[in-house]
Amino acid sequence: MQNIRSIFFMLAGATVFVAMLLFTFSVTLAVGGILTVLMVGRALSMKMKPAPVRAKANNGQREMRIWNDGRGTIIDL
């Protein structure tokens, strides 16, 4: 009787393990599929609608650029 019970618990544990494995695999596939569809949709929508180009008037003057490169402030006139 003890051997039958231990075999039953072993088979039940293996069944639960396989069920959890299949569930994890199916959820992974579902999430991967959803992300793939979203990435394809985004790529197609970006192709159909190009980014706007910003233009500004050039009045003969260049814009003064100032930035810091970590060693000091650089001013580009």
C-alpha cells in the first residue's frame, strides 16, 4: 500500500510539473505573439506616416549652440 501511494504521489507531482511547464510555454508564446503583432503594426504605421520635418527661417544668423562636454562649457557662435 505504501508503494502504491508513493507511485501515485510521484505521478501526480509529474503531472502537475508538466501542466505548469505547458502553461508557462503557452503564456510565453502568447506574449511573444502579441509583441510581434504590436511591433509589425508600429512598423507599418511608421511607414505610412513619415515624421514631420521642422523648418525654421534662416535670417542670415546662425543659432548659438552651448553645451557641456564634461570638461567645460563650449559655446559655438
